[in-house]
Amino acid sequence: MERLWSPWGLAYVTGAASATGCVFCEATGPSPDAARDVLVLVRGRLSYVILNLYPYNSGHLMVAPNRHFASLAGATADELAEMMRFTRDAEVALTEAYQPHGINVGINLGRPAGAGIIDHIHIHLVPRWTGDTNFMSVVGSTRVLPEDLGDSARRLRPIFERLLTGHDD
Ligand SMILES: [Zn+2]
């Protein structure tokens, strides 16, 4: 059952954490890590949207707060609002860029729930197509590889930037 809800649950979510700390923290702050920065699609005041380094499908992205905390209980009302706004933008952007048949939206809280990075909360959005395969079939090499991440960023970033202008409405 877990696999139905967590297609990303068995994969690394953003690659191995560096020795210095948290990959989500490294993608934000005044001097974001350059390798992470190329994956970032849009930055808000309190949170940001970043491509998954090891996507389950093309367009697999995540919404994460700038601040380091592990669960929804640690979020402020403003953080919750902006993250949900970005989740909405991500739905719109993925639909526009990829025309998926469906989208998984989910949060894995804790290791047994499938989280790869457990200390810094993040919301996954994974575009899905009828007939696409689950993670296990990757072993059988039956899956079409996701597109290049640079191509994903070039497709999605302008849409997020356009949608961001509506955030102050
Ligand atoms: Zn962090």
C-alpha cells in the first residue's frame, strides 16, 4: 500500500546529504550551493520549489520551506500558506508543461513513511501517466528515463515565475 502513495519512497529524494548538513538548507540562504541552485525553480519569501535530483518521472519536484524543521507541526501559518500556494502553482505548472494524466502530491513524515531526508520537510509532486510504471520496475529497465533536469528547469521555471506575480493579489 505504501507504494501507491509514495512512488518516491524507495528512491533518494535529493541525493545523499552532504557531510556538512541538509540538502534542503544548502539550496537556500544567502549563498545557496551552486549545484543545488540550478535545480531551484522559484523562490518565495519563506519557501521554494526545487527539482528532485533523482526524479521518479519527468517534472518530479518538491516544495520546501527555507527554515529547517521536520513536520507540519513545526511550520508557521505563513509558511504553510506559502508552501500550499507553491503546491498549487506546481500543479498548474506541471499540468501546463507536461499534460500528465494525474499528479501524486504527498509528504513522507519519518523514515518508515518513506522519507529520504527526515529532518527538513518537503512536499513531493510527481506527474503520472496512465500506464507509467512504479519504481520497482526500474530494476527491469522497462521505464523511460526522465528528461534531463536542465530541460525540466527550462520548461518549468518561466511558468513558476509567471505564477509568482499573482502571489500578492
Ligand atoms: Zn534543512
